[in-house]
Amino acid sequence: MELRLRQAETDRDNTKSTDKRQFFFDCGAIEVDAEARTLIVPVAWRAASAAEAEGLPTRNAQDALNADAEKKLLGKQGVKAVPVLLAALKANVSEDEAKPQTLLARHLRRYTRRNTSDFFIHKDLRGFLTRELDYWLKAEVLKLDTLLAGGEQPAQAWLQTLACLREVATTIIDFVARIEDFQKKLYEKRKFITACHWCLTLNHVERAGLTERLADILNTTDGGKAQKAEWKHLYAIDEVKAEGGKPGWKEKVSADFLRSQPYLVLDTVHLPQDFTDTLLASFDDLDAATDGLLVHGDNWQALNLLMERYREQVQCVYIDPPYNSKTSEIIYKNTYKHSSWLSLMANRLSASRSLETADGSHVIAIDENEQEGLGHLVRNAFPDREIVCAVVVHNKKGIQGDYFSHNHEYAYFCIKYGLPETHGAPVPKDEWEYTNLRKWGRESERETARNCFYPIYVKEGEIIGFGEVCDENFHPRANNAKDGSRIAVYPVDASGVERKWRYARNSVESIKRLLKVHVTTQGEIQIVKAVDERPIKTLWDDTRYIAGDYGTKWLTDLGLKLREDLYPKSLHVVEDSVRAVSEPRSIILDYFGGSGTTAHAVVSLNRASDRDQRKFVMVEMGSYFDTVLVPRVKKIAYSPDWKDGKPVSRAGSSLAFKYLRLESYEDTLGNLRLRADAPGQGGLDLDAMPEVYRLGYWLDVETACSASLLDVERLERPFDYALDVHDGKATHTRAIDLAETFNYLIGLIVRQRKVLDRDGRRYLLYAGRTRADDADTAVLWRDIAGWTEADFAAERDWIVRAAPFGEASVIYVNGDSAIPGAQSLDPVFHARMFAPVH
């Protein structure tokens, strides 16, 4: 019997189907080969239609489909016409007489189970199997007592058997290990960026002087019509009426109307390339102006691609991973579910901890299903940190368990000791209370922190400045000392003991707004600090943390509650978690992006304070990346308040973010091509090659020309480099953004992106600095296919005249060049893409 797959709606990476899919057997199109005694059954892997879904049980739907297929197949006339085939399919293969099972039923069950199971790629399969082989040979084959009792002759035969078994097993291990190592290479390869688009509020367009041109694009191009349709869908922009001298919506959009809506979000996916190029070139510091990054792809792959750019740059990693709950279990073998979940988490935590700053923290939301295991994991993963498990009451009614109703979950705070302090929820200014800035009690003496002993200068009751850290031999006589027209206040207590300020000299100015002068009844000048936030506690029981009221309802109000299996956190839980362990200019990372609550929280925090300019980096691989996450970020930029999918106000805030799509592991596999298929390839006698080398040659050498493995020869035409990308339903050929991919591989912090024109030839130039060595770097991309020495010389002369690289000390160009000081990026690209994953 052969089950032949004819249709498949596939998943990418490790993501599960957004719609539940099953195997459907087309019993009406079977083929029976009587001579070969073979039955061929067409199979489709897809979601059930509405009519089919009504007839399927909510649980074990695939088992029901298998049973139905078994009944229909055994009743088919074509099967009955071949008695030996029918008898074989109906044969009972169950060892339990009380539960008979036909061979056909077993075959259907094995097929469906095998093809819906998760797969793992072993990090060192050869080593693992070799160790297992040695153990098996010693424990099961080489039985020492029996060997010694048998004498010399039997022992010799036994050792020969042992050697034979080892040789056969080693050959098998070598075969499967080569395949597994190749899969590992493909999986660990840094993935290409298959798309890169920007979303910017219209105030950026006005700043660039492009509003008039944008109005023309919106009114005359298909992309412009698509953008207007998106604005209507997201913002109900067509309901804006003319008021207070401001223009209202008209289908033919005017530049004045665009100026009146500075927080409408423009998506460059709809725009001509030359407009996007001009808009992005208008930024003096592009990365500094970019408020966020959204990445669609597997999070482990994304973390490895982003590693060089964000290493030691992220102050807060906030994640809300899938919990492996009973209603949404990760589909592993029952006895491995929890260990598999922990393995998934361990790999990602290992990667993300490399992105943290010296005072960076991880915050991990979890419920009771994996809380205990996660606790052990984080203590092993972060042995040098303060680990605090906070309880968050997130559900008023609770979820009924076998004995208790669960109305809380947990948040693990994994805090580096380099973090000076955590921050609680803000307190309104009219409720501020003040405490002495001078530290007291244990470890408050001057010698415990030299850089916390310095003067604060006061004049006419106001703080006017901060002095430098005092020399160790300097000892003020009292806490107040006259210094010309000002008073120097030192952290010296009433008994004359030299203590320290609670903030070091290099950080005290950041809290100056919270400091004020206090004069005691004895006339002593003291410096006090406002308590502008409530202390963070381990029990979070504020009603603001209820997920239904401040999480799910937010999506509903935004008009984005499109999926029943999205359970967003309360916005305030994420806000308070992020605020607790980060500073106003931090980068916040969430690689289980979900519905986008973390990005929403960052935008909300920034909106609440002029000082806050946090940036977000989000990774999500589900289909709701496009239907929920990206639209949510676009909406919250336009307005902070929503109802029934429409903005309550249109008082938004400036925002600029980009979103990327990554090549999937399946795309990597799907784009493999054998070199032998290429014209002109030949002359190599593989049959004459030693068997031990054949498989490795086929896998490593013959596939080297594949686009997904970076065919460097194709870098001559970088703007035409493409992959066949499968979106789950169909395969499309998509141009790859080599420039963005390379920027992340070398860790380029982009200052400028601009397009140069040389007699109609497009040059794409990135300028910035690399994160690792802080080197001024320029990267130049151009099409050089078919160039001669004369072409390279002409380019060199043009570059010398134009001098586009500024002060760059490192200059990369694709392919060959005669440009002074430039080096080919091709070998660097290949080396970084296939660098070992640590």
C-alpha cells in the first residue's frame, strides 16, 4: 500500500498550523495494480472545510478520518477484486485479542502519526551513537564472565563477532551521521532576509519634504490605492471630517490632508522603490531614528541572525513562551513533552543571554504547567543572578483544575547584579514623598563606594550642579561647606561619619529632576530624593493585571481579536515588567512576540514620558504576525485609545519601525540544487570514488551552488538574487535582501542608507559602524555581471571623484572591484553565514 501525497498546506520552521490540519484520504481516486498487488491512495494535508468540520469530533479528528478511510477502502470494488490484497489489508496484526486491528488501520495510523510528529536535529549524532554503541557492545555482547569461562577458542570467535558488529554499526553510524550533520549545517546556517519593509508615521515624510510626492503616488498608483485601502481598514480614515480649518478625507488625497494626519503610518511595501530610497536617505542616523524591529520567522534562527548587531545591547528580554498547557500541548511523545519544552527554552535562553547588556535582565512569564521546570532551568542558565519568581493574579474567575481553580501565573525575573535597582510603578507627582539621598545603615560608609562621595552644590535653595568625586585624602569637616557664593553639600551625617550618596557621580544627574533641597529646623541643608514609584513586590494583585480586561479587551477594542487561541497578557503587566528592569533608552527584546503586547507596552511607556525612548525588537513566526502583530503596532502609533476597531482620538505619536521576513529551514531545503544538474558539469566518476566519501561529496560539494547556501557567483547580480519561498500554501520566487542580511551578519549599526546613480546604474550604499569593533564601515552593492577591466577602471575613477565613503576605514563591495581600499564582501558573507553557532 502506498499513500501518495498530492496536496499539502505546510507549516514553516517550528510553527504549528494556525488552522488545524489533518490527512484526508481520497478514496474515490485510488489506483489498484493487481499484478503488483499494490494499492495507491491519494492523500491531502489540509484544513477541513466547514462541512467536513461539522462531521468531525473536536478530539482525535485524525483517528476518525483514519477509521472512515479504512471502512471505505476495504469496501472499494477495486480492492475486493484482488483477494490477496484484500486479505492482507484485513489481516489482524494486534497482539491484544480484545482489541483487533487490521494491517490497513495500523498503516494509516503510523503514516499520520509519523508525519505529524516534531523533528529534532541532533547536535552531535555521531558522538552520541558511538557512545551508545560502545555501551551496547560492552553490556549486551561482550559478557566478560561467559567469555572467561568459555576458554581461548570460543573467546576468539566471540571477539571476531564483536569486531564484525562494530564495523557494520560504525558504517551505519557514519551514514546517518553524515546526513544529520548536513541537516545541522542547514539548520544552523544564518537565514536570508526574504523581505524588508519600513513603516513610518507621516511626520517623517513631511520632514523629508516628500508629502506632495506621496500624495501623487497615493492617487495615481496601484500601491497608493492599496495604502489608502489599508488606512481605511486600520484607521477609518475615510470618516475624518473637515474641522477647525483642517481638511477632511477625500478619495483624491491632498498633501494638506496628509499634513493634518502626522501619525498615519505609511508602509513602504506599497510604495515605489525610488520613493522608499529617497525617504530612507533623508535620515542622518537611520538606526537611531528607528524605534522598533519586527521579525517574522523562527525565533532561534532570528536570534542567531541578529546576534552580531544586538550582542550586549539589550537591557530587557521579556518573553511569554507557549506553556505546553493541556489545551495547547506541544505535540511530542508523551514521556518527553516537558523535557522537549525545556530543551526548546534552553537553546533560546542560551542565545538571548548573549544579547544582554552588563546590567541586562530576562523576564519570563509562565503558568503552572511548566513553572517548576522553568525554575530549575533559569537557575542553571543564570547561576550568577538574582532569581525572583513573582506571582501575577491575571484571572478573576480562575481556570478550574482537578482540585483548585487557578487564577494566577508567574513571572521569573533573572536580574544581573550589575543592575543598580529595579523600578516600580510610577507615582503621580502630587503624591511624591521624599527621602534623604544620603545612604545610611549597613554598607553606607564612604569606603564602600568611592565614586559615591562628591559635593552637590546649592545656591538660593536650588541644586545648581554636582562636583567631581573627592580625593581619598580629602575629608570635609561637616556636611555643609561654604564654597564662594554656593554651598557644597557632602554625604556626612550628624555625627560626622562620612557616608555616601545613593547614586554614583556618573548617574546622579539622570535623577536630578527628582532631587530637591531640604533645610532642617537647625538650618542644615540636606538633599532629598522623591519616591516617584511604588516598590515592586512579589505579589502582583492589582486589577490592572487582569488579562481579560487589559489584554484580550485591548485586542477587541483595536479590532484585532481575530483568533480564539491568542491570550494576550495585560498591557500593564508587560509595562511594569519592562519598566522594572530597564532604563528610558533601553532596547527591549521579545522573541515570542505573539499579539505584540511588548511592542505596545514600549510605545505606551515612551508616550507617557518625554524621557523614555525605548526601542523594541519582536520575533514571531505565526501567521498572526501579519493579521495582528504588525497592524497592532501601526494602530497604536496613530492613537492611544480605541473602541470597536476605530480610534477614539487621533492624537498619536511619532514612530518608525521596520519588519523583516526570514527564510525558513524548509525554504533552505526546498532550494537545494545538485551541481551535477548544472550545464557543463561532468567528468567526475562518482562510482570510482571510495564509498566513504561519496555521501559527503554529494551533500557538501554537489549542493554548494544552491541559492539557499549562498552561491557567491550570483552576487554579481545582487538585486536579482532570489529564492523559492513557500508561504504554507504556494511557492513564490522572491528577491532576497542581501544587503540587509549582510548588515546583520557583520553587526552594522546603520547611520545612512542611500542610493547613488552612475549613468542610470543603481548603487546601494550603507554607512555606519560595526558593533563589535566600532569601526566606521561602508558597504556598497552594485550589478557587475559581464564587466571588463575597463568597466572596473571607470567605476574606480567615478568613486574617487564622488568620494561616497566619507571617513570609513573598512569598505566592502560585492564581487570584484578596483576601488581603492575596498575588499570583497563575498568571503566575509559566506564565513559569517556558516559560522559555528555557540
